[in-house]
Amino acid sequence: MPSVLQLTLILLASGVAGVVIFRYFGLPPILGYLAIGVLIGPHALALANDSATVKYLAEFGVVFLMFSIGLEFNLHKLRAMRSIVFGLGGSQVILTMLLAVPASLLMNWIYPISWQAAIALGGALAMSSTAIVTKLISDRSEIETDHGRNIIGILLFQDLAVVFLLILLPSLGKNPGDLFLALTAASIKIAVALVLIFVIGQTLMSRWFSLVAKLRSQELFMLNLLLIVLGMAGLTEHFGLSLALGAFLAGMLIAETPYRHQVEEDVKPFRDVLLGLFFITVGMLLDFEVIYQQWVLVLLLLVGPLIFKFGLIALLSRAFGSSPGISIRTGLCLAQAGEFGFVLLNQIDGLDLIDPALSQAVLAAMLLSMFGAPFLIQYSDRIAMRFSSNEWLLQSLALTRVAAKSVRTENHVVICGFGRSGQSLARMLDQEKIPYIALDMDPDRVKEAAGAGDNVVYGDASRENYLVAAGLARAKAVVITYADTPATLRVLHQVERLRPGMTILVRTKDDADLAKLQAAGATEVVPELIEGSLMMASHVLLMMGVPMRKVVRRITSAREARYSLLRGYFRGSADDAESKESWRLHPVTLLPESASIGKTLDELHLENEGVSVQAVRRKVGGSDYVKLELTPDLRLQANDILVLSGNSEATDLAESKLL
């Protein structure tokens, strides 16, 4: 049996390996933790045992997860989404638990199940994976879509329902006559806790954090945070409730203070590491012998709940006003089991409500459903299109609205994302009489901006049909304002495939992903961090007495050195003569009969024309273009795309020389 140190090293090493492998394939880390747990568990390689110490450490992962969820729960958020959270989400959880009772009667011929056990299992099966689903739909830029809001609302209620279920489940083991009394007591406890939070605790917590923050000690701030989280968890455990409930209440207390965001960042490392340990221990519970002996039952418990949850959530979404396509997507994304289902299942086992063999079969089915979740979400669009008769019509109408906005527009700018950066850019383009069309996925933002006269439409810029409808073939430039690198890369891939050599400007927070974005086709990447530092430098120089003209010259030189492709303004149809003399970008596609074919960049002497070559793209492997390294001996081929930088006259002469 390994020592505590050896066990810790095994868990850390295996956790790192699992996350690296699953990250490499673009899958959520939670699946890596589960897979590693299965592999090193006592029922596989037996490198680690499911000891009480490991279980107790893993429970702290759930504590910090519940604390993080508590930080997300505030009255403003719940009020804004109340119909989805309490209506749609509440219906899903309650109906799943109630319908689990008659469904359990069908299994009595295999394992006897009481109605208390059926409700408990229904509560576990009602949960979906917040960690997996939010990560995947965020990567797909679907958080602000209609089905994304349904998903987040249902997940919020599921997380909130866990608090009540953690109190309810111990009551199910009591006599039926005492059950009502236990539930009443649980409800009173929750009500009292909420009153303490919003009436007394909020004021005390805010004052206490203010006192700690005034001492300006990061170490003291962290110690205070850990004391509050673990202290509240220990307090609720002392009164017969769960550790997770106390952590949740602590999160709600801090959520109403000005220090919420700082606390969220500070607690994240603890939460992620300990939660990873929790998922590893869950994977260690899987017994392959039980699956082998009861594969029919495991398959039934896998397929049955998946179909049932998908159907129930889809029907409820439809009943709450969603279209068939949105309802199908919502159901597919939430059909899998969730991490809190494992928490509840562990509590069910501790109360001896169900047979251990049945518990193992349920655990195996839940794990398999979570492994299948990424694939269901990935193909949710295709499935919705296949089974929703009017989904094509709705998509066609949306594309028609986009095309109607852009049909009479050419030499325009396609803005992907209409947040603050996109709106600021749109105002500048309007002032210069340069046409644009913006695509955004937030229906509320699109409605308000379009009502105010902005040329913005609802659409997903990462999809080919929306880019085509936005007039990409006639556009002069594409601007991607997303802060999320994966979402930006998807748009870059589509634009490069449809319009190789297109001028694409990308906004990013910093230059961490600069090389990756440029390799994907970005003409220029504009990091906000660098722009902020330039503006800071300009203000400092002015305050130190440096003349304005000299400051402007310094900042302009710095920008030209950093942004080699932005030496001037992109010319539009309404530009004046002065702007036409300024530097511009101009892509040139070499024809098979072009005079420059077979020559190197050094032999062309384009610099004599006042032009520099900023990029060369070449078709490799079918229709994909890659950016080549600019070297003097780079020999040009037919269909190469050269991006030239210079004024209008110089680039026109260089184009004639190349062709």
C-alpha cells in the first residue's frame, strides 16, 4: 500500500498526464481526470486505492466548486433569468425526480427499489455536467444564443437544487411519518440561512473584508478567504448538514461584497486542483467486473436516461416558447449526467438506500454518458437540422436578413462581434462614410443596436453561410473583435478558406497567441495590452512637457514598428485624396503566366518601387493556404498570394511588375 506522499505523487502525475492528453485532442480536462481515475483505480492498474484520506481531500474539491457556484448566485442574475431558471430549470429537476418513481418499478424484477431510493436516484440523474457543458458551449461561442441561455438557466437551477437535495437525501432514510417534518425543518433551515445571508451576513462580511483589504496583505487575504470557506463548511457539518452547503452559503455571502471578483480569482487554483482530485476518485470507483457481469443493465441505464432527459428537456423547452431546433439543441447538450450526480450518488451509498451492485451500474452509466457528452454537443447542429422540419426555414430567414443588409454593399468591412470594440469601430467607420456590416450572437444587443440604426444583424461569423450572406466576396476587410482565441481561430479558418489573402484584423487581450493567430491567417493582431501601454506613454510624455507633435510622432513610430501592416488607413470608397496617398494593404494573386513566377523576392527588388512584401501565402494540401516565412531566396509559384504594403500608386506599379 503506497504512502501518503507516494499516493499524492501518483495522483498528481496521472492528473497532469490525463489533462495533457485530453487537452491535446480538444476535450474537457474533466474527462481526462475521470479516465485517469478509471485507469489507476483499484479495479484496473491498482496504482492508487480509494482510501478515506483521498476521499476527504476530494470532498474539498466539491466544497470549493460549491463556493464558486455560490459566488455566481446573486439576486440580480436570478431576477434577470427567473423564467428560465425557476420555470424551465425547476420543471426539469422536479419532473425528473417524480418520473423516476414509476420508472423504478420497471427495474424491480432486477433490483428491488423503494420509492425513497427512486427519488434519490432521480435527483442524481436530473443533474447535468456544468463543467463539461459550459466549457464546450463557451468554446463554440454559444453562451449568448437562445439555446445557450436555456442551458445556462437549467444548469443554474440544477446547481441550486443540489443544496436542497443535500438536505433532502438524509431525510429519505427516515420513517414516512417523519419525512414531512424533516422536509419542513430543511426548508426552515434554508430560509433562515438566506435571511442571515442577505440581512445580517452581507453587512458583516463586507465590513470584515474591507478591514482585511485595508491591511494590504495578499497572504492575510488568502488566509481569511480559506478561513471563511472552510469555517462555514465546518459549521454546517456541525449542525448535521453537508460541507458543500456551508461553502455555497459562504460564496453567496461574498458575492454581495465588492471583493467578489478578487476572491473568485484567488480561489480558482484550489478549486481546479481539488476538483480534479475529486473526479479522479470518482473514476476510481468504476468496477469493470460489474460492467462485464451487468452490461445489459449498464447499457439500459446509459441509453434510457439519455433518451429520457433529452426528450423531457426538449419538450419543456418547447413548452416555454423555444423553437424546435433550439429545444433539440438544449436537450442534447444536457442529456448527460453531471458531477453533482456523483456527489449525490455517494451520499445515497452512505445511506444504504440502494444495492451496491446497482450503484456501481448507475455509476458506470453516468461516467459513460459524460464521455459521450462532447460528441452529442459537437453534432447537435446536424441533429437539430435533421429532425427539426422548420430549422432550415428559420436558418434561411436569418441568412436572408443578413443578405438583405449586405446585398447593396461592396468594399465594406465585415465586423465579427459587436461588443464594445466592434461598436467603437463601427462609429469610426460611420464618420468616415465607410460601409460595414456586423455579425453578433447576442439577440438583445442586436435588437437594440439595429433599432438605433447600426448595420448589425444576428449571425454566427464562424459559419460559412453567414459570412457569404454578409458579402465576404465583396468585402474589403474583416475585423474579428472576439476576446476568445478559439472562437477567433474558427472565424479565421472560414475566412481563409472562402477568401484566401483577405485582409483580416484581429483584436486580442495580449500577444500570447500572436503566432497562432498569424499562422491561421490574421493579417494583423492588435493586442489591447500594447495599445494601453502606448496610450499611457503618450500621457506621461505630455505631462513631462514633451510637445504634442513630438508625442504623436513617437507613438506613430512605435505603432509602425509593432504593426508592420498598419502603416496608414485601410482605404474605402469614400476616402479622400489624402488617405489614398497613405499606405495601404493590397493582396496580389500570381497567375500561371505572371512574369514573377520562378523568381525570388530578392530578385524582384520591389523595395525600389516603394513597396514591401508583408506576407506570402501558398496553397498547400488542396484548398488550404499557409503563410510562408519571408526569406530573400523564397521562390514564387503560381497562385501564390502576396500582401503588399505601400501607397496606391506604388502598389499598382508593383502589381503590374509582378503580373
